[in-house]
Amino acid sequence: MHGVRNAAPWLLSPFLMIMGVFFAAPLLLVVGYSFMTAHYPGGVEFPLTLDAYVKIFYDTDFDGNKVFDPSFLLICWKSLKLAGLCTILCLRAGFPMAYFMATRPPQQRNLWMMLVTIPFWTNLLIRTYSWILILRDEGLVNNILMSTGITSSPITLMCSDFAVGLGLLYSYLPFMVLPIYANLERMDWRLVEAASDLYATRWQTLRKVTIPLTMPGILAGSILVFIPSIGSFLAPQLLGCGQQMMLGNKIENLFGQGGDWPFGSAASVALMIIVMIGLMIMSRRGGIKELV
Amino acid sequence: MILKTMSSGLVIQTVSKTFPSPTGPVRAVDNVSLTIQPNEFFTLLGPSGCGKTTLLRMIAGLDIPTSGSILLDNQDIAPLPAYQRPVNTVFQSYALFPHMTVTDNIAFGMKMQGKPKTEIDKAVKEALALVRLDDKGERMPAQLSGGQQQRVALARALVNHPKILLLDESLSALDYKLRKEMQIELKRLQRETGITFIFVTHDQDEALSMSDRIAVMEKGNVAQIGTPQEIYDRPATRFVADFIGICNFVKASSLGLNDNCDIGFRPEDASFTVGRGMGKGNIRHINYRGAVTHYIIELEGGETITLSEDDPQNVEVNDAVSLVIPPERLIRCTA
Ligand SMILES: Nc1ncnc2c1ncn2[C@@H]1O[C@H](COP(=O)(O)OP(=O)(O)OP(=O)(O)O)[C@@H](O)[C@H]1O
Ligand SMILES: [Mg+2]
């Protein structure tokens, strides 16, 4: 007993080290950078300053005056909106998919699961590019619309919020389906029978029994969709043509061409705060219930 | 009263249920026909796997019969989904909703039917008192013992006042004392509410003491239907005789009878004497059991039988004895 207890911290040390190297250190670095002075065109230097955070709200005009500039806040808002919308749509589409899969005979379920994971076999970049082929003016959708005579000229689908949202939905749908499926598959379906024995219609059973019991899966799926989609970079870049900027693009821009690392770091901190707020809203169970 | 005689209860007509399985189809219920009277306490009794739960599930609407029909008060309920049938079930596995308190579990059925809240609150309170869980209303099911969970399941079904209450081994998790109390409570409820009870049990004592009628099931078939006394005294088959109570079966010739089938008799129906009797044998064991004493006797043909006597007899192991059985207590089974 004594020996085991002494060994515990030692056994934990690889875990703590990995957490330190991969999790804490980059985070601290980012937070640290955000309080430093920009060294153009890249890098940081002393002295410590709050300049980067001021830039979130204000711009400096030619005379050196600070003027309120909502452009960054608008990007935050747009990211939040798109990610939230993407989460809701993934949930709306993913729950029925997961339900369908979980109610197949056991032998068939693995096949369905494999089908859901097929997109992962190809790199996300390539898959996002292929959406361009589908959505662009000479793309698949417009070709079909025009050859069937539904429209005479191409509808512009690319470079819009719609295209970005579609790309996000497509990219992250499996992250919603899989946890919900795992949850539903373990569910005790006898409870569903008990509900129908107790006068609950199928819809009432879904609302009062199945969904509440699947809440852990729904929550996990929502987090797995919301976090990567709010910081998403590829879909807005490629499908939004860089015009529909989201936080991920702004941060990339600040670290890259913009060369303002402290502002980029402050933007990352802002992203983390937005994610945390989003998670807090979601983990209040009611929040998710309303989405369903 | 007039209404009661007009309604014709539950009629099960040539119902079968076949399940597919890797080793070929399984006939869980095979051509069963039963009529259950309104407000009857009807028991399905039989060994594990004989199809009791499957039959209940078809009445509840959770399984669809492969063939046959089920009529409730002259109406075919086959097209009705489970949630439209005036039938509630106390499940073998309880199936309590783990995310709801005991109170919410019990209120569930009435809420789904859109009953007014005041009515629900009152009924739930009464149901909780009935199953002696007044102080456990705010607990979650996981915080209750198995027996308490079973009582919640009972309350959850009863509170809806269904026409038929299906109970699948609903007292099996209770300790002896509580079980006896609940048996009396259930009988009282059944008399007072006018609800038809269809009760599934493994326990023959429970079946004999509580039921108006019993159907003994064997491998998906009904072996016999009758009052407890009919089933005990005149079992239709050897299987029924064996399943209900203890029954000795010996060759007719061992009892000095001229017949080529086996003859059965209950341990308490036979006695022995050192004088002349029906068959000869030797006492091999004497088991004192308190209220009764069991005598294990080996007959001359080598068959071993058990007799029970209320008062210890003045005999010893290896004594030679003869059996005395009133002829009307002999059981001649057709199968
Ligand atoms: N869903 C199913 N699929 C395949 N076979 C089934 C299914 N349900 C029941 N069976 C089979 O049907 C037969 C009857 O089962 P049932 O559950 O009705 O028995 P039971 O009399 O209730 O037994 P117990 O007393 O153990 O509860 C069993 O052989 C069982 O294996
Ligand atoms: Mg059963």
C-alpha cells in the first residue's frame, strides 16, 4: 500500500510532462506574447504593454488618435454566429443520422459507422477544394441547374456565408454523429418501450426519454463541432474566398502578412474566451435542449 | 355490474410469435388461446423461457403477434400502438427512467395523457403511499434498492388505472415479509379497482395463493388453464403436476394397479402402514421439516418416492412399509 502511494506521482509524471509540453507551454507563450510589443514584420519585444488588447477595439488614425473600430469584433461575431449555426445544423442533421444508425441491426451498424468516417480518409484541404468544384459558377450544381433549364445563368454560390457554412457543416458533421451514436448504442431501449407503454407517442418518447438520455453524447458532439468550427480556417479561406473572414483567418493573417504577433496572440486569447463562453452556455443543459 | 358482464375481457385467439435467430426461427409463443375475464387475477406460470414475457409484450403492444388476434372488450387491439392501449406493464427489469425522480417516474403516464397537474399530484401521492415510499419521492431510481425500484415500477403502472395491468415477476426482488404484504396489497387493489391483473411468476406458492385462475405454460404452449385447486388436484399433464407442487410418478404396476401408464400422487395425499397397502417398499430417509416430516421410500421396483406426514410416525429407516393412497387422489395424466 505504502509503495503504491509513493509511486503514484512518479507514474503520473509522463502525463504531467505531456500536458506541460503540449498544453500549458504553448498556452502560456500565447498569453505572454499578447502582452508584448510587436516587432515588425514578425516576433515580439519588450516592453510589456496592453496595446494588443486595445487594438481589439480601437484603430489608430493618421493623427495617432484612437478611434473605435468594430471590424475585429464583427469578425468575432460572425465566427460565433457561423459556428453556432453550424453546431445547430450538425445537431439537427446528426441526431437523426445517429438514431438511424443505432436502430439498425447490430451487424449493419459497423458498416454505417464506416460510411460516416469515409470523409476522414482524405485530407480536409482536398475535400474543401472539391467543394469549390461543386459550388463554383462552372461547378456541378450550376451545371445541373443550367442543363435542366431551371436557371439560365449560373447562381453565385461561392464566396458567401452560405458556402462557408456548408463547408463547416460538411467538415464537422461526423464529429456530431459519432458521439451521439456511441451514446444511443449504449442506451437501454427498454426505457423507450416503457415510455410507449406509458402513453408516450414516439415524439414524446424522443423528447422526454431518448434525448435526455443522449445528452452526454449531444454535449460532446456539440463541443467537438463548435470548437473547431469557430476557429476554422480552411472553409472561410477557400469557400469564402478570404472575403468571409473568420477568427481563424484573422489570426493567420496577423501572424503572417500582418506581422503583428501580439495582436495575433490577443486575438487567440479572445478566441479562447469566446469558446469558453460558448461552452458555458452549452453545458447549461437547457441551452442544448433548445437547440434540438 | 351490468357493464362488467357486458364487456368480455381480454380474448387471445390462436396467437403465435416467432423470433428469427441464427439457429433458425424460435417459436416463443405457439398457438395460444386464452380468455381472461374482467377484474380477474390471472396468472401465467411456467419455467424460464416458456414465453410468458413474450405473451405479455404482445398484450402490451410491444411485440406484434406473428399470427392470431387479441381482443379487448370485443375490440381488436392489434392495430393500436402500445401508447394507445389501456394497458400498463410492470417490467421484469423495472425500466425506470434513470434521469427522473421517483415522483416524475410515477407521474409520467398521466403527464403524457395530458391530465391536469392537480389530479396528477394527488394520484402520485396516493400511489407513493400505496407502495410505502412516501418519503422517497425526490430520490433518483439509482438511489433505491432493488425492491424499492420494483415498487416504484408498480406505482408507475397502477397510477394510470389501466384496464389491464401486466405484472412480469413483479414481486420477485422483494424480501419474504414485504412480498407477503405486497401480495395481500395487490389482491386488495385488484378487488377494489376492478383492474384485470395478468401476473407472471415462477413461484407456484404465489400463483396458487393469489390467482383466480392460472395458465401453466410449457415451451410456448398452454399446458393447462384452471383455478388453483383444479390445477393442483387434477393436473392435466405430468409437466403440470411436476411444476405445481411435488408429485411422485411411478409405474402403475408398482402400486399393484393394472395399467401401463405412470400414476402420480402428491406426497401429502399418500400415507403408509406396516400392514397391507398398494405397493411395498422400504424407508430410506426420514427428513424432519418442522411442520411436516418427509419420508423417502424406495419401492420394490427400485423407484424412490416422497411422502409427507403432519405427525412423525413410529418407524425407522429400513422398515418395510406399504402405501395407502385414496383412489380419488391418484393422478392419471394424459401426457
Ligand atoms: N427478441 C427475441 N429474439 C429472439 N428470441 C427471443 C426474443 N425474445 C424472447 N425470445 C425467446 O423466446 C422464448 C421465450 O422468451 P420469454 O422471454 O417470453 O420467456 P419467459 O417465459 O418470460 O422466461 P423468464 O421466466 O426467464 O423471464 C425464449 O426461448 C427466448 O430465448
Ligand atoms: Mg420473462
